[in-house]
Amino acid sequence: MTAPTTDHKPARAHRAAFILKKALLSAFVALVLFSLMIGIRTEAGPTGQLIYWTRFSELASLVGAVFIGSIIVELMRQWLGPAPTANLIPPPVQNGLALAGRLIAPALLIFTLLVPVIFYQQRYILDLAILVLTYVMLGWGLNVVVGLAGLLDLGYVAFYAVGAYSYALLATTFGLSFWICLPLAGILASLWGVMLGFPVLRLRGDYLAIVTLAFGEIIRLVIVNWQSLTGGPNGISGIPRPTLFGIPLTPADDGLAARLGIEFDPTHRIVFLFYVILALALITNWVTIRLRRLPIGRAWEALREDEVACRALGINTTTTKLTAFATGALFGGFAGAFFATRQGFISPESFTFQESALVLAIVVLGGMGSQLGVALAALALIGGFELFRGLEQYRMLVFGIAMVLLMIWRPRGLIGHRAPTVYLKRAEAISSDLVKEGHG
């Protein structure tokens, strides 16, 4: 007796129809998204009128690429199928990757310390390195709020602005030095963090994000409209530069170069600023790591995982939220004060929602709760913006695609880290007197 034959043609036709349907849907979504971004280009004309021109050939190319790419991806998924991940990487390679993961942080720190030595003659790279470290510090500060405490904050730029304007006003009005104004700017930003924390104690999720977004916009609008204090849209100029133990880094006779008997070089000040922001970033990292191991850090992690269970354990969620906002705002204020002294001029245009979105993208892409992941994400995003600067209007499109692919490949970020600080290292049996089953 022969076994009945199975006809695979209906199944193949069904799979082909599914692939075609999914590719058409992807192409339609791409057409809707790219029609206004790529298909039609608008600009203000010489007399103020709106002029536009079409780029339908480029739009058709992108939609076709999405259609073909969707078919290829689905075919590869069906051909390869689900593969066991345990056998994909041999044990020696896994050990090597683990060793490389432990060495990447010290190697990155050593390279960062040597950046001014290696690229001393390249002012552009030094300025870019300072910018990257500034965003690393901002990312580590926001990581306390978003990554550790699980509070979605879309208005983090407000604390950045408070720190910058606090330093600028204190330095220009009272003539205080950078090292005196720096802690004051951080404290003022931290107070604003507490003020934000009180109205959002009962909020979570989307509602919390909306309120923090509104808070950031309120701070920006206050800066724009309070012209007698902040200068309004004109900003504040002539902000003093930091000194080294009271010695300015200027070509004057009382400058550092003259006292050391060497020729003055403007790069000296850039190198000094680089090590200042590096020291501030390392302090931020050290304090954050130490706080994670304290009871308040474990309370942040418990709040992130489940607020109801956190309350049931007797943890004061009010204090936990306020300390998270205050700590994150403190580091944001420090970064804002450094930004003001580095630029020598600040204006409301530097503290828009785009800055908050960029810092939040750094935290999410790096891995919420991961210090190393945030540093790598800041390096990739800020350095990547400069790398693709020549693409002009396509630069944001490239970064959008890269972020989508990264979220598909690594949904928890480059280095996903949600492991609790304190956990049981080995299983323990429970006495049979304590459980109904007889053994735990």
C-alpha cells in the first residue's frame, strides 16, 4: 500500500500570495511616507512665495527598493527558517566575545584619554570629541530617569537649559568663576527637577511623557519671553571661560602659557575643555554606578519593573521618583553649565525639543540602564551625523532607517541591561513546613 501524496502547490501558492501581499503593503506605506519627504520638495522663493518641484523618479526608486527588499527578506526567512541560537556561535568564539566585552570599556577610556595627544593638530576632531562627551554626559544623566527609574522624560532639555542659563547669569552678573557656578547650576537644575517631579507623581506612561514634554516647552518659552533676564531670542554673550586654578588660558602676560614660558596656542584651551568635560562625564558615570548599588538605586529598579509591586514592598514611590528626577536634572545642569562656558554664547535655539529627542534616542539605542551602551550610542549618533553630513537632506532618512533596523535587530539597544543589582546567586530550598506542596 502506497502512502498518500501531498500536493505542495496550494501551500506554495499561499506563501507566494502572502509574500506579495506583504511586499505591496510595505511599498504602499513607503509611498505614503516618502511622498512628501522625497516626492515633493518645497522652499521659500526669492520674493517670499512658496515654490516646489517634484522628484517622482527618486520616489519611485525608493518604493521599488522597499518592494523588492520586502520580498527578499520574506524569502530568506522562509528558506532559512528558525535556527537554534545556541549552536550558531561556537563556545571559543563566545568566550572571545565575552572577553572583548570586558575589555571594550577600559580600551575606550584609554583611547579617550589619548584623543588630545593623537589629534592635537586637528581642531575639528577635538571639537567633535567635546560634543560627543557632552552628549555622553547628558545620556548618562537621562539614563537615571529613563533607564533606571523607568520614567519617560521628553523634557530633559529643560534642565540642560536651566544649567546653561544659571551659569551664564551668575558669571556675567556677579563675576563668579566657572568652578563656583558649576555646582550652583547643578543645584538649581536639581531643584527644577524636584518641581517637575511633584506634578507627575501619579502619572505614568504616555501621560508622563506629555507632561514632561510640556515642561520642556514651558522652560523654552520662558527663556524666549523673559527678555529682561535671559535676553530673549538674542541670548547671552560674553560668558566667561573656565580657568585653571584661577589662571586664564589666554595669550596675556598672566595667562598659563606665559607663566609656563611656552608659546601660546589656542588649542591649549580646547584640550583643557576636553579634559574638563571628560572629568565631568566620568564623575557622572561613577556616581550613577554607586547609586545603583545603594538602596535608592534598587528602589529605582523596582519602580521601573513594577510600580504596584514596588508600593506593595513598602517603598516610598514619591521619594523614589523625586530623587530620580533630581539626580538626572543635576547632571543635566552640569552639562548645561559646561555648554555655556564652551560656547561663550547661548540662546533659546540651542534648547529645543530636538535636543531632548536626541538624548532620549541615545539612551534607548544604547540600552536603557547600560552606561557603556549610552556612550557607544552617543559616539555613533553624534559622530554619525558628521559622517553623513554630505548627504544633506537624505541624512535624517539614513539615520531613520538605521534606527529602525537597530530596533529590529536589538530591541533592547546595543547593550541591553535590565539585570537587577541584587539577586540570588543560587537557588535555595524552602522548608516543607512553609509550603503546601511539601518542598520549594
